[in-house]
Amino acid sequence: MKTFHSGSLRLSIFLSISILVAGCSKAGDTFIILSSREHSFLADHVTSFGKKHGVAVRFIYRGDPEIAARLSRDDEPCDAIWPLHRIWLDCGDYQGRVTGDTSIMYSPVVAGVDKNLQLGRRLSKEKLLFPSGYEIKLPSLVKSGSGAVSAIRMYEIFRKTGAGKKLPFTWLTGENPRTSEMFFATEAEILRINRGLAKNNMPQQLLLYLDNVLVIADSPLGLLRESKKEKGEFFTKLKKYLLSKEMQKFIIGKGRRSPVENHLKIDTRDLPAASGINRNRILSPSRLPVQKEFLEIFQKLLRRDKKISRCALLLDFSQSMKEEGRNSILNSLIKRFAVSSGPVKLYEPTIDDRLIFIPFSHLVRDEFEAGGPADSSFSSIMSKLSNIEPRGATSFYGAILHGLEKVKAGDKKAANPSVLLVTDGSNNTGIDFKGFKDEYREKYSGIPVHGLYFQNADRDEIKKITGLTGGKLFDGTSQIDETIRVILGYQCK
């Protein structure tokens, strides 16, 4: 086995976007906005506006950390970005790619509690500071705009007070947020929940503006400097449209606050959703940490309870892959480990993680192990893999059993063992699924085998493998970063 180690890896892993960027000089051309999902209520208006100007506007929704991560990469282009909070624009735009960014709306991140619960009644009468001793739920740390900024602000408070080792919050994973004693979301989101509760004659949520946790989501919309002139002209028109009196009234009616409400002299009395906002209360947002400290805390929260990961990555270098298939694997998967992509790190291997790269065909062709973080290790491995010519038949199961044996050793309670099969073909030699199933159950039960497929891969065969082992199936054209998140053991929803 060839082993490469170095202490310098700074790995950035982000969810993938496969998009084609075209100019906006002709009708039917595309303008792509990488946006927080909390702006989706404006999508129909924006796309209709685009059609009037001969532009097909396309939204791609991601959480703010994911937007920042993509902004720090040059290989996944879009025309404009629209995070929920400006801090992520500042963190991700270290290259100065964004221009003309303007806040389109405001919405404070607040707490919601049932008015009828004792907690709600008590907190409504007290000084509104971050409470302790309650079950608190936050939106996704990665896939939302409000989850990360709330968690980081709470983490600071918790760290300063020294109130034990266990953080006082967890993340929502699909359940109804109202089942917790307290949950955090934007003011607009809780107002939306309240409208649904009111329709069903159910108790509504009390909005708590906690002074030492309050964060304002300012929704900055910005253009990428590399966009063509025609796209810049459309962007200017789009901003003007969104900041118009008509659209700002619509935005306020959806429970948001307007940055130009006073300037436009907007009358909000006839807007029912806006009536749930306490407009007489002066908002004093708490300060978030500076970028470097903000990202350091974010990483600590991402890695909370993360076990050491050991993964065998089985790379199909059989004849069916050919040189084009091999290069596809190298450039879309292995390159993610070998290339540093700026300061925004969503997921990266720890110093104790081990990744074993195993090219195979009808037999195991070679083996390379890297311990993260180590830029030079992954670069060296990628170079060596690029020199291995695809040839021979394809034996899935022989390679999988070899990989399972490599990751089996060690304490399962302290480690996260897994195998990743990367292929564009099918099993055509060696043992079959039945033979593999028997040996797996006898020796390796409990270790997941994931599948990452390209082109003409036999998905049915791979699904049988993932189904047996509890693994997951990923599309190599769109889910590379999600794949890496899983094999590294990050389970943030």
C-alpha cells in the first residue's frame, strides 16, 4: 500500500450544480440566480418579469452556507446570488466577484413558542434574552439561511456563560417545529405558520425578539462581475423592479420588512400579513462574530459528534470506462479533495480520517491511502491515478469485499466505516450478488456500501448492493458533494 500524509490540506466540499451559463442578448437566454429558498415566494414574479424582457430566469435554491461555498469556486457559475444573510456573501466573496449587491427585504430571525404554553406566557412578561433550560430547535445548519446565524450567535452566548458542555439546541429534521418548546426561524416564516394555524382555529405562535440573539436577515441580491454586459443590464432592471412600490407592497404583505418603506411612503394598514409584525418595536440586532471567527464556529458546529471516518473509494477503471470515464471520475470526484477552493469550508476530513482510493477492474489495480487534511497527498494520488489505463472486465463484488476488509478494522463506535463504489458499468466477472450477499452478512454486516453512478451504470445492480448494506445511491452528475458529505460522516440535515 502506498500511503501519503501531510498536515496542510484545506479541503472544501460543496453540493454540486451542473448549469450552462448563456448570454442574455436574445429572447430565451437564461439568467441563473443561486438563491435562499426563503425567496421562492418571489420566483413567479421574477420569472414573469424576465419573460417580458426576453430572459428565462432560473432559480437554484440552496442554503446560505452552500451559496457562500459556491461563490468561492470558479467551476460552478451562476449569474447572481441571493443569500438570506449578508454575512455569507462576505465570507464567500473573498475574490471580489459580486457587484451591485442590494438588500431587497429584511426579516429578523426570532423565536416562536406556543402562546398557551407556560414558557410563552412567562417569556412574554420578562426581559427577552436567550433562555436556558428549554428544548430549542433550529433550522438546518447548512441548508437554511437562519439556522447557521442563530446557532453561531447562541454558541457565542453559551460559550461565554459556560453553562455546561452540551449545547442547548438541536436541528429540525423534518418534524413539526411546533412540537418543540421553542424554535427559531425568520419572522416571516413564523407569520406564515401562524396564518395556517389561524385558518384551522389552532393556537398561534408567540414571536419573541430575544435581544441578545436577534439577527436581521437582509437578503442581498448581487451580480457576478464575470457576467456579460447584457446580463448586467437585466440585473439592474430586475433590482429596480423588486424595489418598486408595487413589489415592496407585495413583499411586506408576505410578512417581510422593506428597506425603502418610508421612502416609497407605503401604507401597510391594508396588508394583513404585515399586521403580525410589531412595527413599533425598535430592533437592535446582536453582532455576529467577524468572518474568520464566524467560520471557525461554523466548522465546530458542523463537526459536533462527528466520528472518525474510514472509507474505501472503489474506482472502476475497467475497459468500459475508457479514458473519458476515468477522467470524469478524476475531475468530478478526486479533484474535490486535491484542490483547495477558498476559505468557506462546508465539509473537510479531519486529521484522523482515512480515505483509501482503490482503482479496480477484474482485480484490484492499486491502492492509495490519504489522511486528511493533506493537499499534497490528494494531488499526488490524483496524478498517479491519471496514469492508470482503463482495461479488463468489471468485478464489483471482488472490489467491494476488498474495500470492506480495509475499513473493517477498528472500533466501530469510534469510527465511521464505509465503502463507495464509483462506476459507469456493470458487474461482468467474478462472484455474483448472491455470493457477495452471503459473505457480507457473515463478515461485514453493518458497514454501508454506497454507490456513485455515471453514464450507463447498472443502477439496478447497484441498488441491490446499497439496499443490502444500508448504503445510499448518488448521481455522479449532480451529487458529488453530497456523496463526500456522507462518506466523511457529516450528517447535518
